[in-house]
Amino acid sequence: MPKIAEKVTVIIGDIVVQTVDAIVNAANNSLLGGEGVDGAIHRAAGNELLEECRKLGGCPTGEARITKGYNLPAKWVIHTVGPIWRGGMYREDEMLYRAYQSSLELAQKYDIRSIAFPAISTGAYGYPIEKAAGIAVRSVLDFLRETDKINNVIMVCYNQTAFHTYSEALLQYSRQ
Ligand code: APR
């Protein structure tokens, strides 16, 4: 397996307990919290996270913003907004690809070496998980080919199905 893909691992777990430099939040445009990953991260980080998010003025889909991690083991939270799946005719693939790229660009800017992603857009935002997994892996591998600053990317899946799908996607794209 080429060196690049060795920097990426897929696990089953809860993103809030990951002991990495930064965890990525699957947020919405308001950045004011929600359910799923968003709810779990805000609950684990504590109220100071919401206080800092309030000052950010939201985040467009496909972009990312960074805050401190507060009570989380991770030092940073990178909030990104994935696209809502609307059938594939509204540049969803491009927006999802951008969400991973924007998060990694921010991570690099902040000298973050290890980062954990959830399966962005595959929950409340309804993205078909096979498509989302392929886009996620392609975006991460494309970014890692351009830089050696980030040396550990963890895709944190919340269930067996997601774990299998993201593992398959990583295997497939790392062969290319
Ligand atoms: N750790 C890791 N993965 C998790 C966790 C967790 N604690 N909780 C949920 N997941 C998984 C879900 O199973 C799903 O596969 O994260 C994936 C993304 O699901 P969502 O959190 O619903 O995120 P998304 O589909 O991007 O929708 C974002 O939901 O919570 C709101 O405010 C958020 O409006 C935004 C929308």
C-alpha cells in the first residue's frame, strides 16, 4: 500500500474521545450546534465551545472554521459543513470534497498533525454512504499527496456498515 494511504485509518468509535490534535465536527451553516456528531461534540466540549462558535458568524457549506477543544481530549475542533443530499444535481459531490479539503487546509495552517473525521453528511444530511465514503477518501488522499505535514488521519465510523464502507473505499482508492 503506498505510503500516503498508510497515514489514513478507519475505525469504529465515538469521535469525541479521539486523542488527536483536532476532531472535525459535522456542523450546519449556523455553527450553533445540533444533533448527531454536532450534538455529541458540543456536549463533550462544554458551553465554552458554543460561546466561541457564536462569534464565528456561521460557515458556508464546503468551508471550515476552527475553535479550541475545551473539555475534549482534542486541542482543536474544526467545524465543517457538508452538503445536504438532494439527489446529486446540486454539486453535492464537489461540496463534500471541499468540506474535507477545507478542514485539512485549516489543520495544516494550525500545524495540526493528527485529525479525526466523522462520516460527514451521511447522517441527517442523507448522503448515500458509498458515494460519501469514496469522496471522503479521495479528498483526503489527494490532500496528503500534496503535503507531509499531516501524518495521521482517522475516519471515525459510528457503526459497522459505515466502517465496512469507508474501509472498502480506502482500499480501493489506495490502489490507484
Ligand atoms: N462519533 C462519530 N460518528 C458519529 C457520532 C459520534 N459521536 N454521532 C453520529 N455519528 C455519525 C452518524 O452515524 C453519521 O454516520 O456521523 C455521521 C454524520 O451524521 P450527522 O451527525 O447527522 O451529520 P450530517 O449527516 O453531516 O448532518 C449534519 O446534523 O447534527 C446536525 O447540526 C448538524 O445540521 C447538521 C446536520
